[in-house]
Amino acid sequence: MYLNFLYIYFSAAVISFFLTGILGAEEESEVHSMIGEWIQYTFQCKKESDDAGNKVELATCIKLYKGENLDDTQPEYTPCKCLGSCISKKTGSMLPDGSAWNVTKIDEITKLFSQNEQYKNFADEFQNKVRPTCRLATGQNCDLAFNTIKCIFDNSESARNLRDMFAGMLKE
């Protein structure tokens, strides 16, 4: 279940940058309000990391999550790994101590997304392709977030396409 949330979270966050219309349905408004909060948390976490001397470089994060032939244990990648943990804690989807995912919160979020037609394809891909593999991601805090997100990219064509689209925007 926690992977469904992360997969949808990432996909929805990227997609939300491209949405310009005003949505009429209450469920869609609730989903987009939640996505807006997640985007704010992303900026908050980036600022907190930068202020602590752990600068988050988006190009470095894209490189890390593309899985290019690199040593992901190098210190330059730590801020990217920890960004996911910080956001997950702020949304309540990761326990405050970073020891595990908050399944109850993720179930609530997953239910909301599964009821929204706009995000149904992501949920279907997750259920059929991503969850069976990525539910085994390990670690705590930054490592748990990184291992889960990396697994999602490794197993989801939709997530890779969104990542690559975002990476292309950074180059422009």
C-alpha cells in the first residue's frame, strides 16, 4: 500500500505542474489541494536541507534516480535521498522516526486517488506491475525513501516517462 502512495505521489506531483484548468468535482479539488500541499512540502524540505548545508541539486537528483552508472552511496546524493524522506514525513506517510511507512495514512491517500478517474491509470499500473516488487524496499529514513522511489522508477514506465519529461524541462 505504501508504494501505491509513493508512486501516485510522484506521478501526481509532476502532473500537477502541468495542470492549468480549474477542476469542478469535489474529489478532484481535494486531490489537487493535497498535491499543492505536497509541492509546498517539497520546497520546504529543499529549503531546510539547503539551510542545513546539504544543498539539493535537482540535476544531481535526476541523475541519481535515472540510475546511471554511479555509486549512489556517495555523499553528493544524500540530500536527494533525504528529500523524499522529509516530504514523506511532512505528509504523514512515513512515521516521524523514519522507521517505516505509515500504512493507515497511505491507505487514506490511496483511497482518495483510486476514486479519481484522472489518476486511475497510475493506480492500475502500480497494482499490476510495481507493488509486487517494490513492497520489499528496505531501510530507514532517507534510505527507505530512496530505495522505494528507485524501485518505482525501475518498475514503472509511467514513472520513468514523467521523470524524463521533468529532466528535459530542467535542460531547457
